[in-house]
Amino acid sequence: MFAYVQITDKSKVSYGYAKFCFDQQILELSALQGMPNSVPTDIPIAEINALKQDTYYRWNRIQFNYNNKNYIFLSTGTEELHYFQNKFSNLTVV
């Protein structure tokens, strides 16, 4: 799957399109396109917290925190949203 991803930590914001998939209990996120210093990230699903889903100007938005960073996935299609919903039983709809 592909989505627009924004990653925020205390001092900077990184954003761009990225490929992501779930492999067993890991969310695999590719390097952000257009961000030369970004690197692929493997996120253990068990370590994701503050997971929620809502809409942002008709875009589906999924947000969570991991490793002191806030991750936001934006997509206009429903396939990406359903992909996340199938992987997370604790997805809170706001």
C-alpha cells in the first residue's frame, strides 16, 4: 500500500509518500519519497500507542505514536483504511 506519511518529533517534521505493509507483527515503512535523509522503518505493532482514525478534509487519517514520534498516514482511498483496520483491533474512530 502507499500513503502520504507525516512523521513529527520534537524538533522536525518529515513527510512524503511511502510504501507500507504488515509482515507478521511489524509495520514496515519505506523511506519517504522526497526526503533524502529518511530511512526505512520497522515498527513493532505491539509498541504502537495512541492509535486513532478520523478524516481530514475528506482524506482518511490514521495516527499513532511510536518511539517518541507521531506518525500520520493520509489516503483518499478506502483500501488503505481497511488494510489498517484489519490489522488493528484497537483502532479508535474519532
